[in-house]
Amino acid sequence: MKLLIKNGRVIDPQNGIDETLDILVSNGKILSVDKKISVSKDVETFDASGFIVAPGFIDLHCHLREPGYERKETIESGLNAALYGGFTAVCCMANTNPVNDNAGITNFILEKAKKVSKVKVYPVGALSKGQKGEELANYAEMKQAGVWAVSDDGNPVMNTALMRHSLEYAGSLGLLVIDHAEDKYLSEGGAMNEGETATRLGLRGIPSEAELIQVRRDTALSRLTGQRIHIAHVSSKYSVESIRVARKRKIMVTADVTPHHFTLTEEEVKSFDTNYKMNPPLRTEEDIKALVEGLNDGTIDCIATDHAPHAYEEKMVEFDKAPNGIIGFQTAVPLAIEKLVLNDQISLKRMVDAFSSAPARIIGLQNKGNLSVGSDADLTIFSLRKETLLKKEDIKSLSKNSPFIGRKIKGAVMAVVIDGNLFRLREK
């Protein structure tokens, strides 16, 4: 039951560690972090020379689709893709069928996940019954079953009073509200970012103000109620500025950004490839600059995938009729390495924090997101230089809706440790 990770560059933002060390794991816990740890020959070892060893990466925002949409993804296939993407834990959204708005669906997800994968699952319950935005779901029942947050992700809550009551109810139970910030009256019918490019392409646009208005409303409600709120998939510079101001005013707001929003711009839509259609939409280089600045200064806490599988035939329609979203588990870490770290946009320590320590803090997982002795032995081991070539046959998700297929990205996940179990994902 022992495992030794040798000679890796260990980065643990929470404990301020960045040096070459060994990590000894025993019975699912971290036993020792030190230089040149000696063990008997029968202990399994992994030589991490040339690699980064970090606390296990946690994805705050993904869609596993099961129950109800198994042709897009199953819990098993989704967690396998997450594993190969370097994630030791994921938080799955509630827009299943039936919606995860009760203990029965929450229990189903958790029981199925335990049977098929070592990757930990932290379900997000629905904010409203059926995600209809009319009546609050039973948060107390769902919390007892295992949810840690509530959200109507994909269905922005337009009823301001309902959102206020959600914050109050969730806060009384220690649950977080995750906000899909979108004014549907401004975004309805839109297919991409509003601007000159949309006009030239003949597509109806979604202004960044559709996001900004809800960010401002919901941070105001957070201030009013004194409860936490998390803004998902921030996409515009105006939203970043608004969140920054809210944080300076001590409003309890956190936020995440996706790799596709800090990597791609609206210009990609010129191809009319529906794998570039997502919500919020891809925006501009100016927005990307603001998102990166937000990551750097902590305005944006973490990186989340918003992994959103869709079947082939669903995406093979006219651009404005296609469903929103792309898969993201297996490209998130390489894109962050190539776009952010190797381009000197953010530090490696900040990237590790955004994937591990920060999401663990937001969820409230004291034994994850760090490499302290006694913490859970969840590790992500990756290379900054080895390239990832995303081939369709290597995608573990049932759906293949990614604009990055066929592209070489510098950076690769080499191995993952979950509860002390080593998964070797790539040859050195």
C-alpha cells in the first residue's frame, strides 16, 4: 500500500513548496515529503525526473450527462476522460434528465461514480426545481445526499427574488451558489459574440453586457445577503473588472475561467465550425488579456473545463442551431501550460493553484489541494515540454466535439495518483 514518487519538481502553493523532492504515500495518505526518501525494494516507485508533481487537480465545472443523456457521455466515460486529463476530482452540473434536484438523483450519481472510477465526484445540485427558475429545490435534502453547491447552469436565473432566496437558503446550509451569469433577454437567439465579426458573418450576437448585468446583480445580492457566490466561466473584461471591484469591497465572490475562453477568440467562428459555438461565446483578444490579468491577480480564482459533450449529429447542423459547448477534460492542462505558462502569462505556481489549491478552498476540502503530511494522496504529475497531440481515437469521452483535434499542444499529463493508486497515463 506504499508508493514513492521520486525526483519530481514538487509544487504545493498552499505550503509554499517549489523544489525537487520525493513524496512517500501510504494507505491513501501522504506520509512524507522530503529529499531522497529511502524505501525497501518492494515499494512501487515512479521516477518523476523532469516532471512537475502537484496536488491533484480538481475541475469545478463539468457535465457528465448521466442520467438521461448517455449517448453524449456516461459517468464512466466522462470520469475516464477526466483521469486522462489529470483530474483527481470533478464537480458535475445538475442538467441531467431527470435534473439533479433531489436526493435520489444525487445518490445515483455518487453510487455509479464509485463503481466505475477512482476519480472523486462532487455533484452540484439544481438551484431550482427542474432548473425552471420558478421554485427552489430542496437544498437540505440534496446536501444530506452529498451536493456541495447549487446551480441552474445553462439556465440563468432571471428571477432576482429567487436568486436572493437561493443565496439565503444555500448559505444557511453552508452550500455555495454557482452563477451562470447571463441576461436571457439580451442573449436570446444569439450565436456568438456581438460585434463586427458577427455582423459580417450574418449571425446574431450576444453582447458582453448580457454577462456583466448578471454579474453585477448577483454580486449585489451576495452583498445584500452576506452569502458566497461563484461566477462560472467568466468571459469578458467587463465582468473581470466588476468582480475585481466586488472583491475590493469584501463581497464574498469567487470565479473561474475556461481554457477555451483564454485561448480562442471570436475570429475562429469564421470557419462556421460548430465546435466554436459555446455559451458564453468566444470573445476578443482584449477580453483574453483581461481574463489572464484576472487569473494573475486572483480576481479569477481557478480554471475549470466546462466539459460539455454533445453527440456528433447534434453539432452537425447550422451554426446558430447547434448546441453550446465543447469537451475539455483532456485539453485543459496542456492549453494552460502552452498558452499561459510557457508564454509567461502566469507563473507555474499560479497555474497549479488555479487547478488544485483554489478549487479545494472553494469546495472546502481541507485534505485536498495540498501536499501536507496526512492529506489525501491525490497527485497530478505533468510535463511542461512533452507534447499532447489530440487524436480522435485517444479521446476517452463518448463525444468528440473539440476544436483542438489534430492540434499539437506543448504540455502533457503523465500520471495521476488517487487515494495512493498510481495511474500511468503516458510513456515517458
